[in-house]
Amino acid sequence: MKWIKYILPLFLLIGVHKVNAQQMQMYSQYMFNDFVVNPAVCGTHEYFQARLNNRYQWIGIVDQPRTYILSIYGPHKTKDMGFGGFVYNDVTGPTSRTGVQGAYAKNIRIKNDMRLSFGLSAGLLQFKIDGSKITWHDEGDLVGEAMYVDYIPDANFGMYLYTKSYWAGFSANQLLFSKVKLYNNVSDESLTNGGINRIMHHFYLMGGYKYKINEEFTLEPSLLVKKMAPTPYEFEITVKGIYQDMVWLGASFRTHEKSMPIMIGYNYENQMYFGYCYDLIFSDLKNYTSGTHEIMVVARFNKIKQSKSRPKI
């Protein structure tokens, strides 16, 4: 029975790392819901909005990863600040993590239409392993039928510099380096020192630029850099073309995995946005799955205030 204290953290590691060694939830259309990784974004828009992202990874593989994210955020009516929150559920096989956070951001005018936003979010994370979904070598081991659950605090910090034409942001996530304790003996010194049973710090650097080609077409390149110690840096480059601020088509390139997300979307009267993304897979995994699908729906409510925020689809 002693070996169980090593097996459970291993499932936790596999469940949240997936293929790219990142513990945090992964989705391709991050540029449409960057508030989830950078709380400073909640102070940068003129509208309150609700954004839903559903990701179904590696269709055709049993118990493939699924991610569901719902965020709601917007500005204060009279003051230069924003509020919001999000909830997400990330499931891989017998493991899952569910999180909820509330966020606050303060907006500062630098000059003309340039502004800088600082944001902080905090909340609770639930880690869970369903032992009934695990096949054990010793079928008589009742430990394998148990449900292992732990709740830990979590917090993120972000900065966001933006104008109507470009933006850049930095965020530090999972600041508290909290320990996940799914079994009484999981605090073994070797596991703790190795960090396998802790939520690790994640750092995100993002930026983008809106280039207006003519009255109808806009080109929007963007870059996302991710870092989680001790793994290497990860880069994601996206280029998106927008027609009449209504229809967009884009593609991304990732350095950390052999895939290329292709995305398309539609803006309905600046009130509803619909997006779809399909991840093309170029690794051997393509022989076992029909691909990864991601759906996005955005509802934007009445304008609350005039601001210098950048127009953003």
C-alpha cells in the first residue's frame, strides 16, 4: 500500500501536464479570452461580456482531455477599474481540476490613448482523482476504488499595456506554489522537493498588433510565450485576418508540439461572437485521433463607458 503515495502524484502530474508539460488549462483561442491567464485584462474593455470556451482534445482516444472555461468581466461604470471572474474544469482520464477565481484590475492612463492595467485574481482550486477509472494490477486493492480530492488556494497577477493598435501583457500564475495533498503520506520529502505534488509557477508574455490594410481588411499578428520551471520556453505565433470587423480566419504555430490550430469566427452585430478552431496534428498521434476541436461563444452587453480601450474581436 505504500506505493500508492507515489502513484497518485504521478497521475496528478500526467493529468495536468498532458503533452506540453504545462499544468494550466490549454486552449488554442487564448487571444479571445486572455483574461483567464492575465487578470489585468478585465479593466481594458468598454463592455461587460461573458466568454465560453470548450475544448475537446484528441477526439477518438478514450478519456481524452476536455477543457471548459467560462469568464465574465467588464469595467466599473465611473472609475478606471474592472471586475470579473472565471470558472473552469479540466479533465484528463481519471484526473480533473476545477478552479474558480475573482479578479480586480486598476487602469492608469499613460498618455493619449495608451493605458496600463494592473490586475490580481484569487480563488480556489480542486484537484480530484477518480480511482474507479484506474485499472490496478491488484484488483483486490480497495484503495483503487477511492476518490481522492484536495482543495488549495490559488492567485494570479498581471500587467497589460494597450492602445487601439497594439497591446502587450505579462502575467504570473499559480503564485502560491500550493501543495496538492491527495493522500495522507503524499508529503514525502522526495516528492515535495521535486515539486511533483505542487502547482508550479507559470509565466505568460503576450503581445499583438492590429495592422489595417484597407477599409475592409485588418491583419492581426500576435505572440504568446509560456514558461514553467524547469521546462523550456514555449512560443505560439498566431496570424489572424479580419474582414469588415465581422469575419476572421487565422492560424497558429507552436514550437512545443507538432500541431497547427486553424480558427474561424463570426461577429454578429458586435453583440455575439462565434469561433471554431481545429488543431491539425502532424505527430504520430494523428494515426489515433481525428483531431482537436474547440468552440467559443461570446456575449457582449451594452456599453458601460467610453474609454481608450482597443477594439478587440
